[in-house]
Amino acid sequence: MKIFITGAKGQLGKEIIRQIEDRYPTYEVVATDIDNLDITCSDQVFDAILSAKPNVVINCAAYTNVDRCETNEYKAFSINGIGVQNLSAASFKVGAKLVQVSTDYVFDGTANHPYRETDSLNPINVYGASKKLGEDMARTLNPRHFIVRTAWLYGDGANFVKTMIRLGREKGKVKVVDDQVGSPTSTLLLARCILDLIHTDSYGVYHGTCQGSCSWYEFAKEIFKLADMDVEVTPTTTEEFGSPARRPAYSVLDNFMLKLIGLDSFVHWREGLEEYFEGGFIQQ
Ligand SMILES: NC(=O)c1ccc[n+]([C@@H]2O[C@H](COP(=O)([O-])OP(=O)(O)OC[C@H]3O[C@@H](n4cnc5c(N)ncnc54)[C@H](OP(=O)(O)O)[C@@H]3O)[C@@H](O)[C@H]2O)c1
């Protein structure tokens, strides 16, 4: 099996490569990132995929800075939309399966129940709209697609957990939004899920997040508890915090389709966070 990975230096890309080496040591991995393959460049994408002829393309590349997407709309739609168009068309041409990772931010956050895969999309910020375009491209251009929506992701890279630890160390107190609810999800669990999915022909859209839900404030409290840090955590509102991008108030996802095919291996978010701390991702 040959697996072609884009965004290989990002949080999820690194974890997928680590798990392939661990679980499937005979597999061949072609690891690419912006420095050797810009997914927005159609010629580069076609040359690379047509010469590698992979069995699976896993797209971990994305423009993930939600606030910066608001002022860099063109860049967001290029990377998160056109980049996926290129990868979808090229993977289709070589008969490869495609994994496109998407987000809870394709929903507007007004539901009163965890979102299922079939619920209507209505992104409320540029990032979400650009990721929706990526989903449309994957769905339209390569029928052998797995669109996996995840949320509040943390792994080996810049993320909320590391930001909290840094701010806690620097200031001893933090203010954290308490009126946005979601499901923090570790790259360890998401990578495990994606590597299970690619061994099936069960194409379609999946939700892949940890069980349970919390606000960013509750998430921060748990982070400091596990880090054994005495940090004053004060709840605040989205309005008071005042980020450039609007965010869904409630973006909990139900892993309904994974449950149906018997591949929902996600644990509760608190357990996922414990596993992350045990993995040594946080420098003491
Ligand atoms: N992080 C979250 O909270 C979250 C939540 C829901 C869904 N997701 C989705 O999960 C996936 C993985 O996220 P992540 O947190 O692992 O992302 P990440 O750490 O930001 O990694 C993305 C990687 O893509 C690279 N990249 C950017 N533009 C590129 C281009 N034009 N061509 C090739 N590579 C490019 C980035 O390089 P540079 O760093 O040099 O730009 C980076 O190495 C993404 O699809 C994201 O939308 C993330």
C-alpha cells in the first residue's frame, strides 16, 4: 500500500505518519508539505500524484487559522477549496482513495442536538465556507472519498492545549470563552480512525470527534488539572472576547456513520486528553 500525504508537517499529518510507521511498517509513505508541494498548484499536484501512483491520498494540508481566514479570504478558498479540487481530480485519475479532513465549523451552531452527517451545512465564517467548498470538491470529483469532519483538534503542533499551558505559565491566570460548546479531539484518535477507514470501501461523509462535550472554559480547567498547574481560569463570553471570526455556539458532532459501520473508536474527550498528556506532547 502506498499512501500520499499532504500537510505532512502539520499536527494531523505528523500523527498519521507516526501511526503508519507503527501499525503498517511495510507501507510506503510519500510525505509532502508546502515546502515541496503546494496543493493550490494544479501542475505540481498532478505531477506528484501521477508519478507516485498512490493507493490513498490523505489531505492533511489546510489553512487552519480561523481568524486570519476572515481577512485572507482568497488564500482560505485557494488552500481549503482549490487545493482539494486539485487533489480530488488527481487522486481520481490514478484510481486512489481520497481522505479529506473537514470541520465542525461547516455548521452554524444553532442545533439543539449533536450534528449528524446529513444535517444541513451553513458555515458562518470564511474558514467554514472554504472547508465546505473542499467537501464539495472531494464529493464531486472523486467518488472514492472519505470526508471526515473533526473538531477542536490538538496534537503535535500549535493548539489550544499548548496555548493554555503557555499562558498559564506566563500569566498565572486566563480568561476563556464559556459559551461555545464542542468536542475536543486528539490527533491520536483521529489518525487511528482515518487509518481504519482507508482499509474499507465505505465511502462518504463521517463525523470523527471524541465523545462528550464541553466549553472552551471547561476544556481549559481540565488541561490545568491534568498539567497539575494552579492557574486562575475565569469564564468569559464570545462577545467580550471579541475574535475577528464568528464561531458556532454549539458544534458537537455525532459520529453516527462511524457507529453504523462499527468503526467508532473515539473515547470521551477527557480520556483523549489524558492519553495526550501521557504521550509527552507537553514539555515539562
Ligand atoms: N486544528 C483544529 O482545531 C481543527 C479543527 C477541525 C478540523 N481541522 C482540520 O483538520 C485538518 C488537520 O488540521 P491540523 O490542525 O493538523 O492543521 P495544521 O497543523 O495547521 O497543518 C496544516 C499543514 O498544511 C500545510 N499547508 C498550508 N498550506 C498549504 C499548501 N498550500 N500546500 C501544502 N501544504 C499546506 C501547513 O503548512 P504551514 O504551517 O507552513 O502553513 C501545515 O503544515 C485540516 O483539514 C483542518 O482544517 C482542524
